[in-house]
Amino acid sequence: MRLEYLHGPRRSMSLPVAVLLDLNLPQMHGLEVLKAIRASETTKVLPVVVLTSSAEHSDRIQAYFQHANSYVQKPVDYERFVLASRELGLYWTVTNVPPPHADDATSDGSTGLARRQW
């Protein structure tokens, strides 16, 4: 997913339920993408799952310092990867209760009565 989708003038009206973010991206490191997501009022509470092959302790620490919601090391085995992907999808789309949209919060941090559909 390109950052323009989340922040640009042509972004869709609804945000994704969650972002699966790899750290090893071709043009920008995933931690920079995470930082950009957290810097915007529109996306700062958007759930971000770092799904990466990196086993580096420093990557994990930096991801959580940048407010990643989860850090999952990709299984190398294809079948395990497919299973892990399904489980992640089910958790983030069915089990997890999404955060309120920034527009739904009042100045005291409480939310309005109507829940925004993501």
C-alpha cells in the first residue's frame, strides 16, 4: 500500500481495518512508513501489524517504539505463512474492536454515540 492511499487527496473514504507492514520495502524502510502513518491525525490510531522476516531485536524494539500494534515474524515455510496470514486476518477483521476514528473523538477523548464503520 502506498502512503498516498492513506494521506493523499484521493484516499478512499474508509481506511483499511489494519495495515500489514513489511520492514524490508524497496523504496523506504518499513519503520519510516510506520512513522508517517503515526504522524497523521487521520491514521495515527490505524492498527499496524509489522509482518516481516526480520529477527533483529532492534527492529522489534523500534517498531513498538513507533507504536506498532503487533510484530509478527513471517514463517519461512509457505504453509505456515498461509496459516499465520489467515489467523492475522481473522483476528484483525473479526475479533479485534477497531479504534474510534479521529473524527469521532471529542476534545476530552471520549467518543460519540455513533460508531464509525471502517
